[in-house]
Amino acid sequence: MRYRLTFVVGLAVGYVLGTRAGRERYEQLKKSARQIAQNPAVRNTAETAAQQGRHFAGKAYHTVSEKVGDHMPDSVAQRVRSLRHANGFPEDDWGTSNT
């Protein structure tokens, strides 16, 4: 509950400050955010973090599969596989990016 209250207070403060700053300040902040996002160092760091996340997710997937695989009903396993194939996801696709 404390985190919800903190979020709501932060949202309210941001709204009040944003409305007082006006459109010009908003455009300035948007331009700065875009420049930061297009910075090669930031992009490389984000891609590295994404690759590490996919790597650890893969390891966790295999670890959980080994421990839970025999305990999961076949109907559940079949349903998951069918949903993955229906949505066009290959068997071990973790959202790799070519960017």
C-alpha cells in the first residue's frame, strides 16, 4: 500500500509541475530524452542488458523445466506449446533483436 501511495503522490506532483512548466518545457524534455535514447553508449548498454536478460531467462527456463517438467500435466504442456506456435513463436525464441 505504501508503494501505491508513493506512486500516486509522485504522479500528482509530476502533473502539477508539468502543467506549470508548459508545452515549451515538455518539448525540451522530449528532445533531451530522444537524444539520450539515440546515444550509442546508451543503446549498447541497453542491448547488453537485454542480451544478459535473455541469457538468464534461458538458463532459468531450462532449470525450471528440469525440475518441474515431470510434474506438469501433459495437457498444460501441450496447451503452452500450441499457444506458442499459434502466435508464431519458435520453440526457444527469447525475443532476440537484430538491432
